[in-house]
Amino acid sequence: MKRFIALTAAAVTAASAFAGAASAQTYSTGDAARAALSRIAPESNVSALSNAEAVAVYQAVQDETGAGNTKAAAEALIRNYQ
């Protein structure tokens, strides 16, 4: 379910970019990644990540299998950036 929500958010963001509304978009890719990461690893301090760091962590954990592995990987990567 969490992955579905994250994928839906990514699809909506991509659709608005292709529709030409990217300049009016108030939600950046880093914000979307931070929002998804805060759902994956709620105890981690994702607000301290830069946009690039948040996107890098989010992309890295997408290849993990299982919620436990995804959460552990996200927490470890977030700790490495802080």
C-alpha cells in the first residue's frame, strides 16, 4: 500500500510535468521524496536532507524487497547523510 501511494504521487508529479504545468508546480521532487521517506522511515530526520539527498535515498530504497528491508535501508542511508 505504501509503495502504491508513493508510485501514485510520482505518477501525478510526472503527469503534471508532461502537461506543461511544471512551472506552476509547488511540490518539488525533493519534497515528494521526503514525504515518501517519512512514510517509509517515520523515525528518521528526513527534513534535514537536501533535495538531492532525499531523491538519492528514495531511489536507492525502491529496489529493496519487503517493508522491513526498505525501512532499514532508508534509515541507514539517511543516517549516512547526517
